[in-house]
Amino acid sequence: MSQHEITVNVNGEKQTRKIEARTLLVHFLREDLGLTGTHVGCDTTSCGACTVSLDGEAVKSCTVFAVQADGAAIETVEGIASGGKLHPLQEGFWEKHGLQCGFCTPGMLMSARSLLAKNPRPTEDEIRHGISGNLCRCTGYNKIVEAIQYAADKLGADGKGA
Amino acid sequence: MIPAPFDYHAPTTLDEAIALLAQHGDTAKILAGGQSLIPAMRFRLASPEILVDINRISDLSYIEERGDHLAIGALTREAALEGSPIIAKSFPLLLDTAKVIADPLVRNKATIGGNLAHADPANDHPAAMLAYNAQVIARCPTGNRVIAIDDLFVGLFETSLAPGEILTEIRIPKPAAASGGAYLKIERKVGDYAVAAVAVQLELAGAADPTGPTIRHIRIGLTNVSAIPMRAKAAEAALAGKPATDDVLEAAGRAAAAECNPSADLRGQVDYKRDLVRVLTKRVVRRAIQRAQGGRP
């Protein structure tokens, strides 16, 4: 089995670690870097709780090997607030009650962020389609959709992208 | 769930990848999007000793119109197919298919080549490519080999690709005038495999005939109702050369239901799946005819 030294940029910081080839990106983030905001939910590529941004694309980090990310830029939920201020999506989930147990929330935030980056003014249908790879067992999704609409409105009003 | 240990290689050229496969034989697996392989490795359903990651090979991702066909690089992501103006305009069957594969996050990584080479009868591209009468190109140590889609799938998770070959390109013939295609999938929820799905690509004759058009050519592919991705040849025969009347469509739907071979599982009983195939065949042929008449191939 091969060991590999990888260097990745995570939330703007360069990180170099030696890992086994079989290390999944989600385990690398949680266990090697201590970034436990990215959750392991189903372990079957179904639930999306482990969603991160990998070179700008939202992916399920339980279904990528960390070694594949060598040289890549990764963003996790820990990186989306800035200067002690919540990201408009985080604010939306707070204001609109977009979470109950909160387990799916990091993945929802990262998926929603990718959606708004590509489509800043999504319709309700487009939001539902955009988060269809993320499962929530508490909310029934309506409050999550409202939270994302809140963020889209706020980002639109600020004239800034996601 | 942690995969078994393996050695990892990330070649940057096809030649390098071919050399690695030649060196390691069938102990090696190709890692493309990884959206089927990595879950299989986590469950230890697959424990390859060597992974050859082709994602760093730069020239395997493209969508290009070339003369009489559309050429798609094997490493092209499903999300890129969904966003392609060429596919939206001229290959609606392929657009239908790409949009219903897994979920948007998986589609950011999953590749069309992997979907075909994995040869899972539950995957969606095999049926679509059977309907299109596509070809795939395999790079082998001595050059390129062209494989007709009818010859690609030979068993459950088994293709006619040799262990040392890499699927590099998919070629879809440009549909003739008065052509239409569509894919219809019934799934329990987003991200699940099809309970059943039907792909059709057809060409009409006499599209302007006031008594209704006749189906000149038709190919039909079925998803997840057989051990090997299959064409519904009896249904094709029931439609080819005929006007698309309700009776003709019903006969074709019954033929497809009879010739498929679904298994009972959590997604449904055998009789239910056969009846789905009957209904989906009729619906998808109607949709393809509408598209052909509306100038969408």
C-alpha cells in the first residue's frame, strides 16, 4: 500500500500531510486536519453531509480519496464565515430555522453555496433540485429552501456572489 | 468503512496509464469519477491492489461535434453533459439521461466513460448509448480500437474491454432529420437507481403526413431490468415501419415487457417492473415522436 505526501489548500491555508492512498478526503479533513464540521453521515454516497468544495465544485468528500486532492483548493464549512461574521447562508439557516438536529447542515450549506455561485437567483424548484443530493431527516426541507432564498436575496442586495 | 489498502498511481498521459495497466494486469483498476468504484471499495465489494487514477490526464474531457458524430471524452463529467449547449440542442436523449443520474453532487465527479465501462445494468448511459447506436473507442497498447455499443456489454459488470485497455471516447451518430429521442426513468427518490427506465432514439418518415407519421428506424435501450444492459429488439421490431397508433404502441410496450428480465428487489416485484417497462416504452416513444415533429432530434 502506498503512502503519499499531499499538499492541499484548505480554507486558504496550505496543509501538507503524509497519508495512506486509501484515506478518504472526509477522514483526512476530520482526522488529519481536525476539521470536524464536515460530517460522515451515510458512508454510501447518499446523504451529502460530507459535502465540500473541491476546486470550486461541490462533491461528496466520502467519495474522493484525499490523495486525489493533492494540489487542490478545498473549502469546508469552517471556511465560509469571514471576520467573525456569518455567511449569508449561515445567517439564513439561523433566521429561517433551516436546521433542527443540524447534522446535515454543513453539507446543505456547502451545496447551497455551490448552487448560488452558479445561479445567484434560483427559483424554488432550482433550489430543491440543487440540494437533491443532500438528505435532511428533520426539517422536511421547506425551512432549508427558505433559508437559501434568504441568502440569495441578501447576496443579491449586497451585489455580491456566494 | 475504509477501503482495503492499495497502491495509487496518477499518470498524466494515456501512454503512461496504458503502461501501468500492462505492468499490473487485472490487479489494477482504473479510477475515473470514482462514484461507483469508491463506494464499492468502501464496502469491500472491490479490493483492487492498484488504482490507476486517470483524472490527471488532461485531454480526456471534451464534447465536440465532428462530421457525422458527436465525440465525448470518457472523462467528461455528467455535470458538463448537463450544461452543454450542443447536447441540449441536438442530443435531448443524452440530456434527459445525464439529468437523472444520481444527484447533482455525484454528477460533479461522475464520468460518462466510467458509467459505461462499469457496465452496471442499473446505470443510465448504457441504455441511452444502445438507443443511439453509439461506438466507444478503447486505447490499447497497439493503438485505438473501435467497439460498437452492441458489442460492449457482455456480462454483469463486464465489458469487452481487455484489462490493458482504457475507454477514451464515446461517439454518438448525429441524428438524421425528423429524428427524436428521449429517456424516461422511474426512481423511488433522487439518487437511487432506476426501478426501470427506457431510452429511445427514432427517425420518422412522412412527418408531415396528415394521417400521422411512420417510424422509419428505432432503437430502444432498457435500464435495470436485465443482468446485462439490453436493447428491446422485439419492441423495436413491433414499431419499425409502422405508424405510431395506440395499438402499435401497446404491442411494442407488451413486447418490451416480455423480453426484459427484471429481478424482484426492494424496488419492486417482477410483474410490477415488467408493467413499468410496458408503460414507459409507450410514453417514451410518444415523447420521442413529439420531439421529432418539433424539430428536436
